[in-house]
Amino acid sequence: MDFKKYNPLENKIYQVLNHKGEVVNKDDIPSLNNDQLVYLYKMMLYTRIIDDKALSYQRQGRMLTYAPNTGQEAAQIGSAYAMDKDDWLVPAFRELGAWLVRGVPLKNIYLYWYGNEWGSHMPEGVKVLPVSVPIASQMQHATGIGMANNIKGEESVVVAYVGDGGTSHGDFHEALNFAAVFKSPVVFIIQNNQYAISTSRKIQTISENLAQKAVAYGLPGIVVDGNDMFAVYNATKEAIDRARNGQGPTLIEAYTYRLGAHTTSDDPTKYRDDKEVEEWREKDPFIRFRKYLVDNNVLDENWEVETKTNLEKEVMETFESIENNSDTEILDIFKYHYEKMTPQLQEQYDDYMSFLEGGK
Amino acid sequence: MANTLNIIQAINQALMVEMKNDKTIVVYGEDVGIEGGVFRATVDLQKTYGKERVFDTPLAESAIVGTAIGMAINGLKPVVEMQFSGFSYPAFNQIISHVARMRNRSRGQYNLPMVIRAPYGGGIRALEHHSESTEALYSQIPGLKVVIPSTPYDAKGLLISALRDPDPVLFWEPKRIYRAFKQEIPEEAYEIPIGKAKVINEGKDITVVSWGAMIPDVQKALKLIEKENVSVELIDLRTIAPIDRETIAQSVKKTGRFLVVHEAPKTLGVGAELISIVNEKAFLSLEAPPTRLTGFDTTFPLPRGEKHYIPSPERIAKTIMDIVKY
């Protein structure tokens, strides 16, 4: 693919599969074999099931606040799949598909949303940073990881995520500028899902699109159809190649839509109308990708049924395994602030334990 | 080998020797490279260690600290400069939301070995925002360490300890006394432990605790009351977080009287915490109310007014005598 053909100043958008699953850009079908395509589809199924189950647990009072991903699967999975083994992923907080592709176990993800810090402690070798709640602040960490790679002469690159709301934040702009100045090997992906809680994308900026923000910092920017797995994959892969070749950072706007709520704590019917949501349902990345697989005889429907059943079982078992077994160890609250607990922390811990044990 | 240096030179030497010992150290910020820092703390570092390890950045404090977080996660040891502590507020979010929390958030997976250096305090006839004493703001945040030296010897040893610490350290430098006096210190690397106060003078009538640029002023005050037959135990706190409670408690148990002198505003300042420590640990030894002598709860005045803000040796001397005569 050629970024130059999709100049964000001309408000162009890169697409390979249209919303009906039809190929609109034949030359850009990525060279992925059937196993790879099926894997991507399986990840989509997986994320939907994880979301659906989390929402239903939440309604049953078994789960705390949860940020659903439905509608954004292609933006997450397509981008993460373009990464190499040693690359770093720097998430915001709504990156379920990317986490799973990068090897974050579901147990960690559920444990995090269930309210235990151990969810953010990744298995050895999984280079995924913890969730970053302060909007856009994580972008600078990504830039710094890349700057360190340049200094150390390492070849890995960084993929960082931010939302449309995050593009209004100073940290977003400082991160892009630093990355450009120091040629930091980072791919910044804006998941533009059109809403920051209730605030419409239109209120964030009067720029025609968010990829334009790259222009002033002197780095390439592109708008891709974020519901098109192939477009997201291709653009990210191209940007990663650039970064790895020493050509510096890229900004990708994945134009998508959050079909669900911001989190389980809000009610999207208050700030957007049903018609808009229905229009976006037709552009669902899941339906589109599935149609492509069916049309190209990649998808075995028996496999699909069986896989769904197995994934549902796995998701339920994973949740149940943490549900009654994830209370925070009291010592853990204290012991990870410094390598060694300060005398103050030790005293506070000892006093509390002694209270619990019926002492002073 | 010994050499005779002032505080700014001692800081420079600490960086110079430690960058040789530890190849993961990188130094960056505004004007720290080619210029060597507006106060010359980083002078010649770029010449010695190259532009890859010592460099100037765009003027954005948040990104200076934010990128340092990424560097520390990725195996380097960034030493970043906030040109003045009063300019550190754009980085407040990164410091409080991430620097302080990454180890705990990741349950020990990502510690952040990094040092944030900043000149702090007033008395140099500077413009607005160049004179703040911000140590209390940062010392309340779990996960941070805050260190303030008052001599060249301590500046070098404490900075080397900070550079070897696996956790983030805010190293606030008393710019009023950057060049006030010189001291003979070892040329090679040595450490002074973080979290340990220093008893400068032993005494038995009153404990006076201070830090940074106020230490020489307290020493001047002691000269003023030399003939009064008051035995003062002077303690340099050196680390503001975590506070060395033991040294203070032991001292007050001996003297029965307590004064803390600091430049930052009074209300909810570090002095308030020290008095709580005295109350908790040495209450039954007290002969007089533990007392604070501090800056006012006002904005730091522009140069024509700053001499009123910083507690003078005369005020310190009078306060000591008031407590002793209580």
C-alpha cells in the first residue's frame, strides 16, 4: 500500500473491504494464508464472547465496571497482528483484541477489570504495558520506549493506542512531536470510535479528520476504515516497517464506532440516536470479515459452531476461576511501592495486621 | 583523591563519574546538552558522553518525564531536568499518575529507575515561577522519593545513591547555595544513603531540623546566639520522602524541644508532618510546643519582596530563643 495515495489533508480513507465484505482494493488483499485468516476470525469471536460474558456478569452484579470493545475488533486485532514478537504494545484501556493477539491471557484481563492489580502483571515475554487511565498520557511512554530502542540499537518497535478524545490532550501532541524529533519507532493508533464517553468526536476538533494532526509534526498520517481488518492490518504493517527501518513514527486513525457503551456505567441512548447506531451496525467489522471468509471458502461453519462453544466454555471457566479467588493480599497493597518497604509503610502494615488479629 | 567543589560542581561530578560506571544513564531536558544546563549542572556531559546519551529536547516538561518513563521501562536510566521546580507542573500528571505508580500498578513488573532533577527555592532574585519550594507537593505521593542536599559532599553522594536506586527519585537542588561555598570531597564515586538524616551539630537543649538552602541560614542563626548558652542539635533532613523518623525522635527525646525551619509555605507543609512525628514518637519528652518557622502561605514574592519571605537568621535565632525560654 502507498500512504501517499491517502493524504489526510484530502480527507481520503483507506479501505480494502467495504462494509458488505466486498473487495474494493484488490491489489491490497494481504498475503495471509487460510490459517492466519481463520486465526483473525477466531480472535474476533473470542473478543465478542469475552465482551458479552463480561456485560452479562456485570448485569448480574458479578463484575465491576467494564469497558466493552464491540465494534472495534478489526481496529484492535488487525493492528496488533501486524506486530512482531519483540514489539511493544502500549494500550489505553479499550484494547481487548490487541491484548489477546499479543498474548495477554484472558485471566489477566478479567482480573484487572475485576479489581486486582495482578491483572496488569504480564507473563514473562509479553511486552504489553498496563492499562493507562489518564487520557493520552501513555503516548509519551511509547515514545520513550522507542527512544530507548534507538539509543540501545534495538530493532523492536512500539504500537500505542489512544482514543479520539485523547487527541485533544497535550500529552498526545507532545508525544507525537518528541517521537518525530527523535525518530522514535512508534506507530500511534487512534481508535476513533466517535465518542469520548458522551462527547462527540465533532466537539474534540474542527479538523476534518484526526490523522491530519500528524502533518504539523512532520510525520505521515493516514485515515483507515477501522472496521476493515485488511485496511488496518496493511496500514499498521507499513507503518511498523517504516519504524523498523529507521524512518520514525506514523499516526494512523482507525475510523470505527463503539457499538456499546463507554463503560457499563453509562447509557449511550442519552447521547446518540438509534438511527446512527443502526447505520454503524451495518458496518460491523465482524459481519464484514465473516462474509469475506465465507465468500472465499475459508470458513468452515462446523468449525465455527464448535469453536464458539469451546471459547464460551473457556471464557466462563476463566471468569469463574477468578471470581471467588481474587481478593487482594493485604501485604501486596504495601509492598510494591518501592523495592523495599519504607519504615513508614512497614509500620502501617504491622499496625493494620495487628488490628485485624485483635491486638492493639 | 580529593577535590574542592561547590554544590553545582559536585552534582556535575556525580553525573560525570556515574555515567562512566553505568552506560544505561541518559541525561536530557531543556538546555542540558550543548549549554550544559542554565545553572551548568550538566556542563561537558554531552562533550564527554555524546549526543546519544546527553541531549536537548523540545520544551515540554510532560513529555520529558513521560518519555523517561518509557525509557526506564525499556532498560535505561534517564536523568531528566526540570529547569526550575516551578516549571515541573506540566509534568505533574506524569509524575503522580505514572512515575509514582508503575511499580505498584504492575505488581513489581516495571520499576522505574529514574531521577528527576530540579533547582528549587528562592533567594536568587529571579522572575515569577523560579523560586518555588515544591517538596511537600511531591512528598505526599506514595511511590516517590524526594531528596534535597545542602552541601557539596551530600549533593554528590546523594545523587549517586539516587542514580543507583531502583525506584524514581526527585532530586531537588537548593539553587540559592549552588555556589555559596566549596568543600573538599572525594573525586571518586561514593554513596550517601537516601532516607537518612544527618546530625550536623549535637546538642541537648533544642532540636532544629531543616534542609537545603535553609541549613546555612540556621547555622548563621546559631552564630547569632552563640553567647546565649543554648545547646542546639541541628539536623539536616536530606531526604524529605521517606522521612528519617528515628533520628528526629531520638533527638527530641534528648532535647525536649523542636523547631523545623523550611522555605516552603507553612500550612500542610513538611514541617506539619515533622511535628506529627515528634508528637507521635516523643510526646512525653516535650518541654515546649513543637514549632514551625517557614515561608508564608503566600505566593513567593518577586525579588523586591523575597527577603521578607525566607526566614532570616535573625528570625530563626529569635524563634529558637523563644522556644528555649518557653
